[in-house]
Amino acid sequence: MGAFARHSWRWLRIPFWVALGLGLGFVLPYTLILNKRVQDRFNDLVFAVPTRVYARPLTLAPGVPMSPSALELELTFAGYGHDGAGKVPGSWTRNGSRYVISSRGYAGPDGGELPKRIRVTLGHGQVVESLAEAASGEPIKLAHLDPARIATVYGAQQEERRIVRLADVPPLLASGLQAVEDRDFKHHIGLDFSAILRAAFANLRAGHTVQGGSTLTQQLVRNLFLDRSQNLVRKFNEALLSLLIEAHYSKDRILEAYINEVFLGQQGNQAVHGFAAGAEFYFGRRLEDLRPQEIALLVGMVKGPSYYDPRRYPKRALSRRNLVLKEFYDTGLLDAGQVNAAQAAPLDIAPNAQLPHNRFPAFMQLVRAQITNDFDDDTLRKGNLSIFTTLDPAAQLYAEQAITTAIKNMGKRGDKVQAAGVVTDTDTGSVLAVVGSKTPGDPGFNRALDARRPIGSLVKPFVYLVALTDPAHWNLGTPLDDSPIMLRQPNGKTWMPQNDDNQSHGFVPMVDALAHSWNLATIHLGLAVGVQRVKAFLESFGFTDINPSPSMLIGAVDLSPFQVAQLYEYLAADGHALPLLAVRGVVDGTGHTVKRYEVEGGKGEYQEAVRLITWAMQQVAEYGTAHSLGDSSLAWLNAAGKTGTSNDMRDSWFAGFTADRLAVFWMGRDDNKPTGLFGATGGLRAWQDLFRHLPTRPLPAQPGEGLEMAWIDPTNGKPTQPECEGARQFPVVAGSLSPDTEGCFWQRIGDFFGGDGSTPAPAASTVQ
């Protein structure tokens, strides 16, 4: 035996020393290098998590404006499913005007809200009539539904993921994953030799690959460290890395990493990683809210996310899910009744639960502009932030629809017409919607923010406002001169503006001049109060390059729809200059608020004058250039608004507001050619379509606080008696009129001598 050993050693010693040398000289250092790599990656395991952008939470409370169509639109857009029961978080059901909604809860800059099941009853006046706990019927004062995700900012890896801790993972998922993919996970050392032998035997018997022998640890190694090539070097690395991971880390740590890393699908360039992201992507719900059949589908998809894609191959996915459910039964995770019920259930894939990359690019441009001082693009791409915006999905979608409908109704004339719109909350200045193009979702030129066009008569309310800040000299009954005027310009040319009807109307009450949008009366008024005063008022909103000439008084001012919204927000907010904000706050990956964006309204300015203008703009919709609004089914809104048309009908505008919503619409051509549209036949049509669908509250028909109704003689703007001929009732600033009234005596004297009590229209005046 000794001789045989010595004889054998002669032949084996060289291979032995070579093998030992390789082991000490290559394998050991290589193992140490891999060990360092494993520890560096796992000790500070950071997954690529995108920055998610959300709409505002939907507020529900008794008295809040809400229609069935708007509520269902909000629920659908937020990924809620209509399941007939409303018991599973992220689902709802309806019985007449009563809805049962199971919310998912959320954490936001305002603290968020826990999941709850509520009963919402809508009244006939398009408001929430009552709100209560679904189970107990206990009334609730206020509830919020979790906000819809509207956009995603991805990093270089383009990975969709939501991190979840093992303690928060449903036990059925953790146990079921091991039952299907790696039953010996708790006992092996990273490699399962018995599974490898079973797989080899099964594959040999079948003549092709039918079974794999990889452990969960090996699958994790492939995702974190290796490419998809099939060769011996990669296999060796996979085995060695698996052993190292198992040597250093607990089974729970490895399982948690796997649950967050596993690949479960693809949408465009975005890869869906982890079961939490998969739950949202396929079912629109949080991982902890999934039902057994949904957990089984996700576990089953691990084998082949593309092959078993339930949206593309529902039959394959259903078969795979039911097979996994059977394995859950075989391993004692579910009983027979649970499995039978789960296998009988449909796939229930949420149609609207896919990844929103950038559904509303015009609004997102505003979001980026407003947070750029706090978060640069690199910070956003690094991800793991949640940006909570002010976007109202119903307002946004209805505004897009309004533009589409209005342009479609123009026929061929609308082919080259473009459009933009902005909707705000008048109470807070929150931007609810931004539409930058007539094509929804168009990522190109954002006309709402970047197209500065002549605003036409939209500027006129502010000319009148400046005058009305001096109630001792001006009121809505003050007669304005609407006679022709010639103005000598700095270049020596003469400017002779006209009214749209090419007529002059003599002396007219101020409110009528605004309601009918008469240019000549407005110019005379603007010259009387001072062009520079009007210019300074407009510049107080931060606008630059305001035209200093009198043509500015009738609309020679270039502003974007967003800037017009900022201007009209001042009127809609009762004299509060609220900045228009699109962002509510930013929350980091741990749920802590990093930045909160808030508006402090402060004390209002010129509020009595603003309330007078609001009442006057209600007359615009009653009998003026926007009378089609007062003549329509929207008359109940008592909306205040103003039409605007630029020279040669190149731009069509309408800005109008209710008690809680302001909307501005523009229509025109990108080549600046005439459209053939007045404000009333373009922008106003879109505004009307929006408010036929958008729940809102009406403006009060009566004048606001600090005003009183008075009988005015429109020939001189002074108080008179109601029985006098031509007397009209207007709101005035309380106490601003003389207590003395003229009465009707002198009017009758004038009539006796052949007068008619009115002042004749003067001849054209010339101003140097």
C-alpha cells in the first residue's frame, strides 16, 4: 500500500501542487474580492427607487361639490376597482346615489390618512350629502382618498420599485414564494444539491429543460451581480457568491432583498422590480392588501414575467396562478375552501394600474419650474421621493375634454387652431389643471406657460378696477364717454380705435361699457384714471414689458394663459394676490416631509372694488358679450367672466370663475393667423363645456360685503329715486354716495322743455 502511494504520488504531485497553487494564488484572492463586493453591496443595500409624482388627495365631506361622473372618474384614475362589494382596499361599489369605497390610505406632507371603508351619499345638487363609516354608519366629518399617481421621474436604471420590509410582507407571500421557488430555503447553504439532482433527472427524462434547481439566493445573485449569459464562469460565480451571501447574512435579510429585487414585468423602458411594485402595477393596490389569488399570480410570474404577463396572455397567467394555488394547498398554506374560491376568481387585473411616466406634461413642466430651487434634476433622478401636487384629475381630464369638444365642433375651421387652459382653486391658488395643447398628453410646446399672446379685452376689468378704487369719483353707474377718439402716437401717426360693432354709444354706464366690452368707453376711462396707474397695477403681479401706450387699455398686452390665471385669481380670491402653486409638498422614502409649499393669503386689497368688478363681470355673463353663458343651463352658477379677442380675431380668450373654481381658456393659431373666433365663440365654448362636467359652487348673486344697492341716474352717476325715468340699481361701496338724491323734478322740467334727460354724444376728441 505504501509502495502504491509512493508510486501514485509521483504522478499526482504535480497536479496537486498546481491545484494548491491555483487555490492559494487565484481562488482564495478571487473569493476575497467577491466577498468584499458582496459585503459592500449588502451592508448598504440601496435599490433604485424612482421619484413618484401624485395628484392631490380627493377631499370628501358633506357639502363638497361632487357628481357621480366626477367621483367615478377620480376613482378610476386613482386605480380603484369597481368590484361590486367595496370591501378590498382600492375598490368601490355603487347603489343608486350611495357609494361604498375602501380607501388605501397614504402618507403625505399633510400627514396622510389611514385606510378606511366609507359610505358616500351624493345629493341632487351635485354635492356630498352625507359621509359615514361603512360598517357602523357613524357620521364622518371629513375623509381623503389616496391621490392618483400622475408621473414618475426615473433614474438611469429605469427601474420601478417600492421598498417593503419583511415584517410588512403578507405571510402567504413569504411562505408561498418559498413553497413554489425554494422549499428548502430555510435549510440550505445557498446551493440546494438535492434540488439540482432532482432538476437534472427531470430534465434528462424529458429531453429538455423542464425544471430548475436554483435557490432564491442564486436568483438574487443573478439580479444583483451577474448578467444573463450561460457559461461555466458565470455558473461558478453564481455558486460562490451564493455561498458568501449565506455565510454573512440571515435568511430573513436575503428573503427581504429578494422580495424587493425580483423582476416582475416591463412597461416600455421601465422594469418593474419587487412584489410591492408588482402589486401596484398589476392590481393597483398595496402589497399588504392583496388577496390569495393575487399573491399566487405574482409568485407564479417569477418563473417568467413576460411569458405569464396577465395583460398579454391572460389564459397562461390564469393557468399558472391556479397551479401555484394548488401548491399553496399541497404545502398547507391554504385549505381546500380557500383554494377553490381563489381558483374560481377572475384575474382582476386593474386596467388603469400601469406606470404613469408623464401623463400631463404641461402640468409637470409647472411642477418642475416651482421646485427647481429646492430639488434639481439630479436629485429627482436619484429618486425615492414622493412629490405631492395640487392636480385635480377630474379638472384636468374635463379641461382636456372641453378643448377637444370645442375644437371638434368648429369643423374644418378648427384644424389649425391650437388651445391652452388653466384651472385653479380660487380659495387657495392651487393649480388644478394645465392644458398646453389641443392634443392631450402632447409633450411639445406648452402654450399654457410659454405662449404669450395679446389678451384683448381680458385686461378691461383691471382698468375699471383701478377707477373703482376711488369710489368718491367712480361707481358702476358713472356715465362713460363712448365717443370716437383720435390719439397721436409718438411716431406721429394717428391711432383711431373702434368698437367691435363699429358704432359709438354716447355716454353709457360703466357696468354696461364693461359688459358689452366697448373699447372707446374703456379708453376714455383709462385716460382719465391714468395709463401709468393701470400699467403699474399690472406690473405689481410681476409682469414685465407691459405696453405703456393707451392701446394697452384695450388689450395690447402679451400674457400667457397661466399669467392671465394669476391676474384673474386676484379677482376670484376676493382681492387676495395668491401665488399659483402646483406643489403641496415633498416626502422622502422614510415618510418624512422634506419640503412643504404653503400660501399665506394675507390681508386683501381693494376688496370693495374687486367685489364691484365681480358683480359687473356677472353682468357680462348675464347680458353682455358672454350672455350665452347666462342663457344656458349654467346660469345657476352666477359666474363672473370676461371674453377677450385680439386684433383681426387672432386670439380667442375667456376667463371666468365660480365660488371656488377659476378657468382660463385661449384659442389661436401657432402661425398667428386669424382664427375667425371671438372670445365668445372659442374660449367661452371650452369654459362652458368644462363647467357642465366639473362640480363647483355658484357665486352669490348678491353683491359682496361692504357694498350696498343704490338707485343711480345713469346720466350722471348720482343717486336718484327708483321711480325716476331711467333709474337703475347698482351696487356701490357702502357710504360712498351722497345721502341727498336729485329726485325726478328736474328730469320732468327737462322733458317739459323738449329734453329727454340724457346727455348727447359729443364729437370725436383728439388727444396729443
